[in-house]
Amino acid sequence: MFKRMTSITLIFILLFSSFAIADEVATVDKVVSLGKNLTDSQRSQMLNYFGVDKNIETIEVTNEEERQYLGKYIDNKLLGTRALSCAYVEKLDEGEGITVETYNITWVTEDMYKNALITAGIKDAKVIVASPVKVSGTAALTGIMKAFEDITGENLTKKEKEVASEEIAKTAMLGNEIGQEKASELIENIKIDVVANNIKSKKDIRRAVQAATRELGVELTDEQTDEVVSLMKRIAKLNLDLNDIRTQLKDISGKIDKISQQNEEVKSLLNKIVDYFGKLFSKLFG
């Protein structure tokens, strides 16, 4: 009898211990991604900058991982050979949206990160991207995605990661030609249009790109246009939700509503034109 009671007690202890461990893992809401090639001093500097202690959960990002996602779209010289950029990722409550801050990041802007994170399927997160020295910031996206997966315990799809990486790379490259802010706004506007109107065909996406460039007064070469169309065609296949974008990017919710409203007005005008000609043909040949 004593042995039986002892066995039952041990089972309960093990069960409660397992629940406690599982609960501890589930409550991790902050993770720091560190570039693999940081020195010990630089690692400490980054943790201090993020305002966390050395016990925070950390992951590493290598230059090889950076190349895996960005190597198709960015010249090897721009990617370099070291991973130095870091990221602090904190999971926020549902509906709080995505916020991004940067420090010592010279090539990728805060808006570029935010838009790419939406494409990757990341929601409700506070992100700080930083480096001990000035860097492009390309490695940070991989770190952010890895950190978010670590926090939530859910894997982003390979397709989401690839398209998000392509977006941030092509936007940054386009920024070299037309300016970072213009490039970011252009890609953002086109993506909203594509998602809001469920635009899928290559022909219609090209029209959306041309309309957005006219609206912003931007001129793209045929090659640049083709690159953007290719990106948007892949984004269209992700079936992003406009309401999710509105919730996550609170600072541009007004723009989203404006673009959506403009599209509804265009649709209404087209419907009136179709209706007019329909009635005209009916009178002539009815």
C-alpha cells in the first residue's frame, strides 16, 4: 500500500512539474536575436541597448542564413560576410499591432521592416533593430522571424519567409534608385491595392503598379516594373487580409481606407459605364 501511494505521489509530482515547465515556456514573450559575428563586448552592448539582462532568451543569425533568404535578390557584396544586426522582439497583446524602431541601420527603413513583417505573417509585436556599428540591416529580418517563431511556438511558412525577404530586398534596392521613403511608400500602396481588390493576374497587377507610380510621381524602368510585378504576384498568392493590415499598421490605417475608397469609386464608375453601354446596346439591338 505504501509503495502504491508513493508511486501515485511521484506521478503527480512529475505531472505538475511538466505543466510548470510547459507554462514557463509558453510565457516567454521577449527574445533577442544576435548576429553570429558580434564580439562578446558587442553582444553585451546590444543587450544593454535593448534594456534586457544576460538571462533573456537569445538566438543567433548567421550570414549563411541571411544569404539563404536574400542571396537571390541582393548582390553578394552588399550582403557582406558577417552577421552583425540584432533584433529585440516582444509579443504584444492581440490588436496592438506592429511597431519598429531602428538604430545604426542605414539601408532598411522602419517602414520596410513593418511591411515585410506583415507579409511574413507576424502580428502584434514590438521590434527594435539595432547594431553596434552602422550596417545595412538585412540580416535582422531573418532574426526577427526566428525570434517570433521562438516566442509563439508556431512556424512561419517557408513561402511567407521567402516573399517577405524578397519584399525587403527589392524595396531596399529600389530605394537606391528612387529614394528609401518613395520606394517604401510605393510598395506599400501597391500591396494595399492588390490585397484590397484581390488582384491576381499579372496584367492587372501591372496596371496597379503603373497607377501607383503615377500617383506618387515616380518613374520606373521596364526592368524595375517587372521586378515589382513579380513581387506583387507572389504577395497576391499569400491571401493577406486587409483588416489584418489595417490592425497591424495603425499609423497607415487612414491611407488604407483612402486607397480602398478610391478603388470602390473606380469600381462604381466602371459598373456605371458597363451599365450604360448595356442599356445602349439593348435599345439598339434589343
